[in-house]
Amino acid sequence: MRSDVEFDADGLTARIAKASVDILRRMGAYVRTVARRKVKPGDRPSLAGTPPHSRTGALKRGILFGVERRQASVLIGPSERFVGTSMAAHEFGGAYKRERYPKRPLMGPSLKESTPRLARMWQDAVK
């Protein structure tokens, strides 16, 4: 008995690349949703160590994500266009406009909370 096997390496590479972009897009959307749920409305600042409050809702709306195909990566976080540069002071603690802000992390805890689900998203991704 004789058998020939053909292996399409280019086809497999293309499928993996397409699946990667699709999965990264789903991952970005999921982490963004987790982060948005953590932002609560409020006129007063949130307690140190808890996610920041948003008076106008701009922070919640400003959390975006984008997939970089060439680097096979996804960037998730508050857009400077919507919330300015103040989020760095909130996320890591520090000064902004001559005021000191305590750490009010949002994106780090959102990613940490999402990690188990993100790993499962890769299951059966390449078909």
C-alpha cells in the first residue's frame, strides 16, 4: 500500500494569521467590556485602589481597542481623544495638572480578571 501526503504550509499559515486577527479582535472586545463595567458613575472621586468614577461617562465611552495585524497584537485602553492624558495618573498614581492622584487601576485589573477567558478563546480557533 502506498500513500502520498501533501502539506500546504502557506495555507496553514494564512489560516493561523486570519484566526489570530479574529481572536485578537474578540479578546480586545472582551477586555474592553470588562473594563467598561468597572467604571461607575459618580460625582466624587473613587477610593484609592478602586477603578475611577466617571462624571460624564466619557471614560466608559472612551475605552477602545485596536488590532495591529503586522505585530499580531491588540491595544486596549482609554483613548486620549476622549479622556485626555489623566488616565495615566489614575492607573499608576502620580501627578496631573499639579495634583497628586492615588493609584486607581482600571486596565491592569481588567486584563487580570479576563486572562482565564482569553486563553480559552484560542481553543479551536484554527479550522
